Amino acid sequence: MEQTPLEPAARAAAALARGDLVGLPTETVYGLGADATQADAVAKIFAAKGRPHFNPLISHVASLEAAEALGVFSPLARKMAHAFWPGPLSLVVPRQADCAVCDLACAGLDTIALRVPAHPLMQEVLRAFGKPVAAPSANISGRPSPTTADHVRAEFGDRLALVLDGGPSAVGLESAVVAVLGDRATLLRLGGLTREALEAVAGPLLTPDASAKAAPASPGMILRHYAPQAPVRLNATHAQPGEVMIGFGPGYEGAAFNLSPSGDLAEAAAHLFAMLRAADALNPTAIVIAPIPKTGLGEAIADRLARAADRSC
Ligand code: TXA
Ligand code: MG
């Protein structure tokens, strides 16, 4: 008897249930997904990415209701979830006593990062799977995050059971990570939501305790990250021979790439990682990047670029 082929989302859910790794589209960047409740499956994520085990993963669920089964939501956490979910916000909240996510995914912490992504295909996967999906960005640790299915395949080849193609990621920057413990909201990572948008709902955001160097509040915020092979030079207006220029706004007609010819920061965010990868593929002596205003999403873009340019570790 002939079997009806499964829909892509159902195939992804079946692979997750088997404990396999799956490349998954989200509106921020592509994720490298595994069943968050299976420690063996989650271990494959750390191995494939070369990710340090002290760096916890975000668990993705279909709804706030599913998130509340895993984490403890204060009134402020619930207010932020209502305002921004589904969407590019990850909330770090205390774990529920009977939280089904394995300790490895949370790096042994008593908090958990949760996100309800908006991408319709990812939503379909989460609903079909019915369990939390642990998913960091689908790149080798330290490299630029992937914003297309091809980036994910280039990164991991046949180590993945499946890469689900949901088109280019619309936002292009990872989620903003905000810890909400009681009525205090701390911005752990800038991302696909502006500080202004977050603060309009949460009030002024705290910054992580700089004195906590030994155990950074967001273990993922180690400096060098998002980095291409080539050195990156920031705030430059011209490329030297052998260098590749990434412009921003008008006046970069000769540049190989332009994040947004009209100077639109949302468009620049969406193009950032793909252009870093494409520029790197040309094997330049350096990638030089035009000045970008640090307002709105420009603040998160500046954060990613500073890490991409950092050579100190
Ligand atoms: O947009 C995104 O957030 C993407 C897509 C796939 O959802 N995911 C992503 O995951 O960027 P990842 O693993 O690359 O970044 C997760 C960040 C890390 O900086 C990690 O340290 C932090 O969230 N994080 C996770 N759990 C945490 C916790 N319990 N406490 C503090 N920080 C946490
Ligand atoms: Mg990442």
C-alpha cells in the first residue's frame, strides 16, 4: 500500500520525536532544534555546534499557555508575553518545579528561557510536536547566525535529519532576551525588538550585574561571536584593494553590498548575517562596514557587529 507523504511540519515533528536534530525556520534566525525534554537529543545540539555546556538554550513553545507549564510567569512576565508573543522576545523566568525541559537545555540553572516564535511553519511544527523544542541559532558557535535554509545546510551538511525551508528570516537578528524575575526586567541580550518597544511595556530595563563576571547573567554573551573568517572593520567609508565593503544608506553605489540603500534599519537587520556570509565567501583581506546609526534596531546591529569585529578572544 502506498503511504501518503507527510507534510514538512509533520516530518519535522516526527524527526524531533525520534531524538534527531532539525533545522527550523523562525522569524528571527534559523534554529537547530531538538526535543527539549530528551537530554540525549539536546546533547547533540551542543556537539554539533561546538557550544560550551554552560550556555543554556531557549525552549520554543506554541503558546503562552504551553510556556506557563515550564516557567513561572509573574504579572510583568505575562504582560510582556501578551505584548510580544508570538515574536522575537525570549523571556528568562524561574523554572516550574515539574518543568519537563531537561537540565542540560537549561545548563543546570533554576531559570529557563522561553519563546513563542511567530513563523507560521515553526508554529505548525510546535503544534504538531506538542512538546518544547530547544533551539539555538543553527550555526557553529561563534559564526554568524543563519537566515536561510541554505545557510543551515552549509553549516551542518548531512548532520541534520531535515532542514525545513521557511524562506529568508524576516527579522534577521536573534530574539531580545529579557529576564523577568518578579517585577524586575533585565535586558540580557539586545535583539529583534528595540529597547524603546520593550521599555514601553516593561518600563526601564535593568542591565545585568557587571560584577557577576565569573557567571555572566546571560552565559551566551561571551564577546567574540557572529564572526566571519575575515577580519571586520567598522565605521569605514571606503574599502582598500582586497577588502569588501558593506554599505548602509545612499552614497555606497560602488560597494559590493548594501544593508539598506534607503537607510532602513529593519531592512539592514534582515540582511546583516546573509551579507556578512556572502562578503566572507569572497575571501577578502577584510570586511569593512559603513557607519550605522545606533538608534532603534541599530543598537542590536551595533552589538552584533562589535562582536563580529572583536579579535580579543
Ligand atoms: O532568535 C533566537 O533567539 C534564536 C531562534 C532560533 O529562536 N535562538 C537563539 O538561541 O539565538 P541562542 O542559543 O543562540 O541564544 C540564546 C541566548 C544565549 O545568550 C543564552 O545564554 C541565553 O539566551 N539564555 C538561555 N537561557 C538562559 C537563562 N536561563 N538565563 C540567562 N540566559 C539564558
Ligand atoms: Mg546564537
